[in-house]
Amino acid sequence: MRLQDWEVTIQEIVGECNHEQKKADKVLTKWRTKLEQKPTLLQPFQIDEIVRAVRLRLGIGS
């Protein structure tokens, strides 16, 4: 999986987390659920990769 292919999604998640700073965990949980359903049907390890990229940009630990 190439994270570059998911850049728009990563930016959208980061934006939501920044907007709701105190609720970043809730935003990430919502996105995990969204990404594992259709149309993306990503595997858990792929979702983890996206979440790690988001957390890096937000400067929060894994």
C-alpha cells in the first residue's frame, strides 16, 4: 500500500483531529470504522498504517 494514494484521506483525518483536538481518539476510531467498510474495505494493517501517518502529523504517540 502506498500512503501517497491516501494523502487526501490522511489530510482530511488530520483536519478533523485538529478541529476537534480533544476528541482525536474519537475521530480516529470513526475513521477506522469507515475505512474497513465499503468502498475501501482496507485490511486492519492498512488502516494502522494510515492512522500512524495521521498521528505523526499530529505529533501524538501511537
